[in-house]
Amino acid sequence: MIRAAGQFDLLEGERRKDEGIGVTTDNNLDWMANAIYLVDVHAPHDRHFMAEEFRAYPGIGSPKSPNSWGALTNLAVRRRIIEKVPNTYSKSSSVRNHAHEYKVYRRRKY
């Protein structure tokens, strides 16, 4: 495979992603513990949703870093609370996200 030095290394990219999620989680342990509980309680069973909905859950509060929202979503997927809907994206309703498309999730069936 031909590639420029330091580019297109999937394994290194995954390693750095995992490292970043770990750092973000470690810096927000109390918030993350409460937030993952609330995702498990409130994630809809009857429809698809976007992770941005987590921000509106009662009692979730705000993390120290905005990166924590992505770490929360990844943790919920890894704990098999939610799963990505394959090849499905929707535009964000957040004005700050400028209608960017994000993955769509569903409650994982047990």
C-alpha cells in the first residue's frame, strides 16, 4: 500500500481515538457515570435517534469538555446500550452544528 508518511494508518487512528476517549472519560468520571446511567434509562426503545438528544436528558448536566459527548456515545455503543443504524445519517438540529450530518442510533435489542 502506498501512503504518505503518517497518513491513512487505520490502526494508529483507532488507537488514538481510544486514547482520546480514555482521557476524556478519566477527566469526567462522575459526569460520565451519571450520563451513561441516564442514557440507559432514557434512550428510546421505539424509534431511531441522534446522540445529540442525550444533552436534553433530565439531570445530565454539562461535562468539563464538549468531547465528553462523543466519549459518552462511544461508551454507550461499547456497553451495547445503543447501536448505530447502518448507513443512516441525519442533520443536526443544533444551530452550533450548522446542519452537519451525524450517525443515527437505536436502542440495542437484548
